[in-house]
Amino acid sequence: MTPIQIVLLYFSVTGVALLLITGGWTAIRNWIKAHAANKAQEAAAEAQALEEKAEARAQELLKKLQEDAAKSGQTSTTVTGDVSPQTGSAS
């Protein structure tokens, strides 16, 4: 390390130590918490927007399927009773 780098490192460490001693740590901690809270809030808003977009797309596809079924005259069918595969021998 050159003498200039040593001097810069000394003053940097001294400045940070004084900042932390004088209560700057609480300000730094509060800033970090506020920044993290803002990021979390933005992420939640983005997730909500994506969820709403996916729901709108699903509703759009469902409506299209219903319209296609109505045009072709198809109806839904219902199955009553046991629909599980039968077990037993085929002989």
C-alpha cells in the first residue's frame, strides 16, 4: 500500500468510527429499514398487478371458451356414479 492509500484508509476509518459513535448508526439503520420497507411495498404492488393481470387473462380465456362452446352448440356433460376404473381380471 502506498503512503497516500494508508492516509486515505486512516481518515476513512476514523470518519466512519466518529459517525457511528455520534449516533449515526441509528440514522443509518433507520434509512436501511425505510429503504427495505419501500422495496417490499413496491414488490407487493408489482405482485398484485401481476396477479390481477393473470386473473384478467384467465377470465378472458374462459369467456372465449364459453362463447366458442355456445357457437358450436356444445353443452357440458355430467357424469354420475362411480367413475373409477374397474378392477378385475379381463379373462
